Amino acid sequence: MSDHLVRGLGLDDEIRILAVDTTETINEAVSRHGAYPTAAAALGRTMTAAVLMGAMLKNEEKVTATIEGGGPIGAIVADSNANGTVRGYLGNPHVHFDLNDSGKLDVKRAVGTEGYLRVVKDIGLKEHFTGSTEIVSGEIGEDFSYYFYASEQVPSIVGLGVLVNPDNTIKAAGGFIIQVLPGASEETFDFLDARAKEMEPVSKQIDKGLSPREIINEAIGEKNWRELGEMPVSFECNCSKERFLNAISALDPSEIMSMIKEDGGAEADCHFCRNKVWIEKEELQELITH
């Protein structure tokens, strides 16, 4: 089955839980960016987290997550919406290191630990909601857990994982979020704390063929939750020539004239999907005259 997300309530409706398989989605992004394995894992974890956060929104609401940890990978940006589409990019996709002491991709070294995680939510109001927390580990999942606790005051367990093949394609990717709702009992906290220590990494679960529903079953038990919905997940970019023209129109007319005289037009390159669009000199000239 193609990438999809499942959400539900569990433990007598004391928790919200979402799980997602993003393997094809992340493979598309990694391919577009030509990302090396360690960079691919960082980008994939961030985009998966964005998908999970987007699934908590409604209608046309959107969320953008930015991680800037000071490491060689640079900034990682991912945005998603309530419809399950996501896109992302990173400053330097050509980052890769030897495996860390745990035998895993050294995402922490690539991301860095001196910086911030910032989340911006567009929920249709004049002012966007913005929350920001310090990077606590550089492993991304733990950083999102800390963000939810410190910025939104919602105790959360965030599991994110990406397995990369030797040819740099994605073998498995996905994640889950378990959030404790107001009024939850101490027993629920204790149960989740114990399960968090016992669970197999989510990327390995997906690699074994487990679906998002089965990941939730593994997390809290098959009889301990009820499903609220399911939706497809995919890579999608909303860039267009019109958007590029709008961005160029904000430049000083002298800069636009330089493009016309020196290059005979302009090539626009989307950070998110790496698509290139050529803008003719006549189209640039029209921006100046209007």
C-alpha cells in the first residue's frame, strides 16, 4: 500500500496517537535533492515529523518546521498540511559520516546540537502561531518531543526513523506520535514510559512490513485504541512560474534589468523540489512596466 497515516485515540481516550509510513514520500525527496545517507536520514525524519504535525490540523491549515542545529547539514525545512502532502529541503544534502557508536547513521553529528527547532503554524488567522525550542539532541525525534512539551505543553513521545539502502534510496521511513491529553492518569504515563523503552525502532518495524495500524498496535496494544481516520501521504510542491514571477517582482527594477541584459532571462530553482523554470526576458520586462 502507498504511504499513508492513521490516527486514533487510546487508553480510554487519554492519549492521541498517529502513525505513518513515509517510505515512498521520503524516497522522492531524497532523490530530488541527491542526498547522501546521513543527510537523507535527517531530511526524512524532519519531513515525517511535519506530516504527523500536519495531520493534527484542519482544512487549509499548514505547518512549517525548521531545524538549525549548527551542524554541516545546515538548515532543514519541511512543510505539510492537513491533507497529507509534504515537501522539504536542507542546506547541504551531501553530508555523510561513518556510523555512530550505536551502529546507526550519525544524524546528531550532521544536524548539530547548538541551535533551535522552530514551528510555524498557519491556521488561517492574521498572525501565525510560532513556537521555538533549543535543540536537545540533534536526533530530531527527541527534539520534537521536547518541542511539544516545552512550547505546546503537551507531553509527547515522538518516534522517527529512516533506513537508507547502499544506493542511497530509502528502504523504510516513518514515524509515530503519542500525545498525553489533559486529565490523563498516572497509570497512563507509567504505561507509556515503559512501552517507550521496549519498542523496536519504527524504521525497523516498517522494514518488516508493519503498517501504521500495526505500529500503533505495537506501541500500545491492539485493544487499547480506536481509529479516527486514515489518509494518504505524498510528496508535493506548490511551486509554479507564477510564484517565481511574484518573487522576482519584489526585486528592485535595476536587478531585473540586469537579468534581462546579462542573461536574457532568468532561471528559477525551487529549494523544495529542485524543479527549474526558465523565465523569458519579455516576462521580466512586463514586471518592470506594470
